[in-house]
Amino acid sequence: MEAIRNIFTGIGVVSVAGILTLLVVWFKEWLEGKITDRKWKYKYEHRFDKPPLAQCYCHDCCNYNPKTSRCLYHIRKELPNGLYVKDNMFCKEAIPRKYDPEKGAN
């Protein structure tokens, strides 16, 4: 009788330990998921807080041709005339002009 009680006690201890382990693992995964979701939510809500990395707008760049609205920096085989850009676009390769092109070089 004592041996049977020890066997069932051992089975109970192992079962409770297994269930607790599963609960801890589940809670850890749930918590990591919540932290990841919070980080993404914060990043998504604050994505426009920082100023752009570009030096200037495309129309203020020395590579911009105002007559054709093309960026001459991006001349490639596929784009022999340069890349068409809008006035309010940004480019990480932008180099600001040293003068106002409408007034002439100083």
C-alpha cells in the first residue's frame, strides 16, 4: 500500500511540475508578445516625430534641374535623362545649393 501511495505521489508531483512549467513558458511567450506589440505600437505612433534625414528638398539640391524637374544625380543606363522628381521630394544624396538659382550665383 505504501509503494502505491509513493508512486501516485511521484506522478502527482511530476504532473504539477509539468503543468507549472507549461504555465511559466506560456506566460513568458505571452509577455514577450505583448512587449513586442507595445514596441511596434510606440514606433508606429511616433514614426513622424523625427525630421527627415535629407539635407534639403529636391528643388533645393544642386543636382536638380528646375526646367525639366529631373535629378541629375540619378543618371543611369535605365534613366539617361535623370530621375523625374517632385518639388517636395527628399533624397538622402541631396547636396544643398549655395545660392538661390533664381537670383543667380553670388
